[in-house]
Amino acid sequence: MMHPLLLVQVDCTHPVDRCSSAVLARHFARRAGLAEQATAAVAIAVAELISNAVRHAGKGRLELRMLDAAGGRPGGVEVKVHDDGPGIADLEAAARDGYSCGGWLLPDTPRSGLGAGLGSVRRLMDEVRIISVPGVGTTVIARKWRHRR
Ligand SMILES: Nc1ncnc2c1ncn2[C@@H]1O[C@H](COP(=O)(O)OP(=O)(O)OP(=O)(O)O)[C@@H](O)[C@H]1O
Ligand SMILES: [Mg+2]
């Protein structure tokens, strides 16, 4: 039988959308059969990615997909956040903690964030792929499987 909830798409434009999209992601991940901790991980990752899209690119689109179990692979959830913003020049640095808005944060650096969002997404999700083209935009695709962690 087809699962009734295979795909959700939402456009996010406001900082508060990180909260509503996290709530949505939590319901979605639960519905996909993820355990409580994995469900929380998906919700936090979505909040961080939507925060990035809204803060650094002005707006973004969230897609949530259920992944069916197949070929020995467990089922799970795929999160995709896409934006048409400025892109990320140094992807490797941006995905490490303490790098924010183009530089490494020092104790007295004025800051708008902790530079820990993308690092958290890497730690919370099982697979993370970031595709970013300067001047074109950023897409992050992250997956969480049902039976891991
Ligand atoms: N969607 C995006 N578009 C453009 N730049 C981005 C995007 N996502 C992240 N970045 C860049 O990568 C940096 C690191 O992102 P990260 O989420 O780790 O930290 P932050 O957003 O600066 O702070 P925090 O998430 O801790 O509040 C950002 O400061 C920004 O320069
Ligand atoms: Mg962030």
C-alpha cells in the first residue's frame, strides 16, 4: 500500500519559520517510523537549515520525503533545503564549528550566529550532501535512517 504522506514542500521566508518547519519535520519523521531521538535530530537539522536559508539567502524551500526500505536498506527520511541565495564560498570551512559569515569566530568577534548550524546537521544526520554554487544558491540534502543510532 502507498504511504499517504510521501512528500511535503514548504516555502520559508521568516526567521520564525525555523520553528514551524521543525514541528512539521518532527511529525513527518515520527510518521515515517523514526525513533524518538532520530526524530528530534531531524527536527533540529531542519531548524538549522531553514535558519540558514532565511538568514543567509533571504528564503528557502523545505522538502521532506519518506524513503522506503529497499535492498537491505532501512526506510528513513530525506530532508532537502534549497535556496537561490549567494551560495557558500568555502564549503569545508562553513561546515565546521566556529566559522560564520565568511570567517572564524574569535571570543570578541561581533556575531549573528555561533557558526555551529551546519556542523550540527553533520552530526545529527546519517548522510549530508551540500551543493553550493556562489551567486546561484545552496541545496542541502540530508538523510536519517530508521534503524541507526
Ligand atoms: N544557505 C546558505 N546560503 C549562504 N551561506 C550559507 C548558507 N548556509 C550557511 N552559509 C554560510 O555558512 C556559514 C556557517 O553556517 P552555520 O549554520 O554553521 O553558522 P551560522 O548560520 O553562521 O550560525 P548558527 O547556525 O550557529 O546560528 C554561515 O555563516 C554562512 O556564511
Ligand atoms: Mg546557521
